[in-house]
Amino acid sequence: MSGILDLLNSDPGQSIISGVSNDTKQPQNKTQDVLTMALPVLMAAMKINT
């Protein structure tokens, strides 16, 4: 799971965070916090469904 979270700290991950932040009109730090919490939950749900 750390590999997924490491993605958010990479350049492409920061680009994703920036895009989501702009789309939702929320600060980048809050967007990153939400995505950091949500990605493991989404990955676990996908694992169950496969």
C-alpha cells in the first residue's frame, strides 16, 4: 500500500493533487490529506471486487 501513497509524493502525484484541488476549489494540503486517506480504502475495495 505504501507504493500507492508514494505516488502522491511524486511529480505525477502532485500533478493529480493539483488537478483535483483546482477542480474542487479546495486547498492542495486538504486535497492531499483526503486522497491519502481515500486511496487505501479504494484499493482495498477494488481488491475485494477482483
